[in-house]
Amino acid sequence: MATVFVPTALRRFTAGQSKVEATGSTVGEVIGQLEGSYPGIGERLLDENGNVKRFINVFRNDDEIRTLDGLATTVGESDKISIVPAMAGGSR
């Protein structure tokens, strides 16, 4: 099982857990399994077309999945998946 690191903003879906275990051979399957276990988390990560929302970054180990194969990026049992919401704001 891969370890998924959950950002603070999404921990309300995982009962406050900062990391959870998930199965799947691709990042897309892992996200699908997360949605099955933690309803509502999937719609926070994926847009209406089933793609990762543009302000969400997902990493497999140290690599952002957009630089790999996106949701088709393979996942091994010892991989770490990190969900990182983009930061915005500030002032000039």
C-alpha cells in the first residue's frame, strides 16, 4: 500500500489523519480508493473532467505527477503520494 500524505485542509475527510494508506497501481486508482474510503476528498482533488485540479499538486515520492504520466503515473507499494494545494495571495 502506498502512503498518502494529506494536507491540513483535507484532513476533515480523513478524520484528522495526516497520512493514510491506499492501494492502486496508478495515482488515479489511489485517488479513487481514497474517495471510496473518505467520501468527498475526490471532488476536492479532481475537476469535472476527472483531471487533477490546476491548483493542486500531487507528487509520487519527489516527482510532481504532471511531469510524469499524470493520473496514469504508476504507484508501488512503498511509494509516497503527497497532495499539496497551491498557495496564493499576498500583497505588493
